[in-house]
Amino acid sequence: MPITVGASAWIAAAVFVAPGINVGEGAVVGACSVVTKDVPPWTVCAGNPCRVIKLRRLDVPIELQVDVSDKHPQSDTEKVAAQGVLDEASSIQHNYRRP
């Protein structure tokens, strides 16, 4: 069973990833973690077993995440897509809160 690693995801040193696991886009897995379940996109995870520690990109306002410069203008579609990622990450955080 292949391991799938999404775009912009980081996996630190000495991490064990079980067969068939999906590491979501933009996820970060901390060093020496043991990943036995799928890692949600745009999260920071670590530990044994690996758990969601926090979300990525939510502490920065959307205006700073979206490139609105004249050099690289983004379309309204890209801005809506970026907001969709943030909305999805918020729902993931709600589902993965520590007890």
C-alpha cells in the first residue's frame, strides 16, 4: 500500500509512516513521530501516536496570505479557493481538538 504525501507537506527526520497513509497538502509532521492515521491538510502533527497539534496558516489574515501585488495578481477564483482552504482547516481543527 503506497504512502501519499501531498504538495507542500513536510515530514521531519526519523518519522515512521505506516503503509497506506495519506499526508495532506501543506501538513507538517514533527520529528520522531509515528503516523498510523491519515494526516489532515494544513495541520501540524507530532507524537507517538501522531496527533494534530495546530493548524497552519490560520494565524495569518487571509489578506496577507493572498498575493494581491501588481506583479502577481490573483483572480477572484484563487482568492475564493484560498478562503475555502481556511474554512476546511477550521472544521478540521474542530474535529481534532484534544480532550
